[in-house]
Amino acid sequence: MPDRARLLVVVPSETAPPARLGEWLRDAGLDLDERHLALGDALPADLSGHDGLLVMGGQQSSLDDGATELEPVRALLRRALADDTPTLGICLGAQLMAQAGGGRVRVGVDGPEVGAGLVARRDAADTDPLFARVPLSPDVVHWHHDEISELPQGATLLAAGVRYPHQAFRVGRACYALQFHVETTPEIVRRWADDDALGVASTPFDAATVADRAAAVHPDVAEVWAPFAARFADLVRAARGATV
């Protein structure tokens, strides 16, 4: 058996790779088994060969019935939720987790949420093993057109936003979802800004300014969310130890 815990990483779109989050998790001692759906990688039927699950974002909408490649991802998330396997969903991954747990997603009623921004930690985060050391209003990168309108039953809201309230939540003890992005690089956000005219139009800025403003907060994002990733890695390693 390998010494390092093994994390299954589902990448729905090549536009949203694990990037810095993947680096932080590797630095924290995890082996990452990346499955890129757009490149034809197959997903396992279950998580028996892995100690945790990470589901990234992507251009797809969780509301698109034609995005059939997302149904196996929901199935893995349903299994992770049932078993309380350490799991982290980012943006689209968070929306898929909400759906897998019985919550709801809809087209954002206040339009796309795009660019550098803040989220507000909720009181429940004070005792959460991952969020307790997150600042009250950490920097993040927003980039979504749909919103999580209803959390799964029993979920704990950990961070909220002004426009969209369900920014981060936990289901059970070890399954976490972030509607926002922490993994990006300035280059990734610049590509998003160039390719998403509708999203950029929802802001007061042009594409270059949206990208520049996001680039400016990336050091602060790393300062908060790299340690968060390390704490998530601790959960994954602890789960592995419990099953050895």
C-alpha cells in the first residue's frame, strides 16, 4: 500500500484545472489521481481505491441535461456523501455536490458573479476544522452563472456572499463545497475573461480590468487557501488511516 493518501481529482473541463490547488495538495502530502473528462478519462465506479475526492469547476452547467458526462460525477458525489468520504467541490463541483445531496441549483437570479471578491464567514465556521482559521472576509475569485439556491438537508453554511448566500458549505463531517474559486492563476482568469463576454458584461469593467483585479488578489488568496488545502489534506490522510 502506498505511503501517501490518494485523492481522486475530477476535472470536468480543461478550462478549470486544479492548478495551484493541486500544487498545495501535493505539497501537503497527497497523491493526486487526475481524471480529465474532456480528454476521455474514465471515472471509477466507486471510491474504494481512493481516500478522498476533489471535483473541479468547468464551463458546463449542472442544469444541462445534455451534459451526460456529469452524471457519473454526481454518482461519485452521492457515494462520497453517503460514506462521509473527505470531499471538496469547487464551483461546478460545489453545485454538483448540492444536487447529489438533494439541494437545488438554478440560473443565478442576480446574473453572473464574476471576478475578484470577498465572502463572509458564518458563525458555524468558528468550530469547523477547515474554516475556523479562515479570516472573516477572505479574498476569492468568483466565476459562475448558476447559483446554489437550496443546500442539501442538514448541510452547514460556512460562508455567504452579498449577491449569493450559499458560498461554502459542509455536508456531514468531511464533505465541503466552495462556490468560488481558490485554485486559479492570473493566466487562467485572463482566459476566462477573454472567453466569457456575458460574465464580464455583468461587471462594471472590461475583460482586461476584470483579469487585472483578480491577479491583484491572487497572493492574498494563496495566503488563506493554501493552508486550507493543507487542512483538507489532513482530513484525507486521517480517513486513510481509519481504513488501513
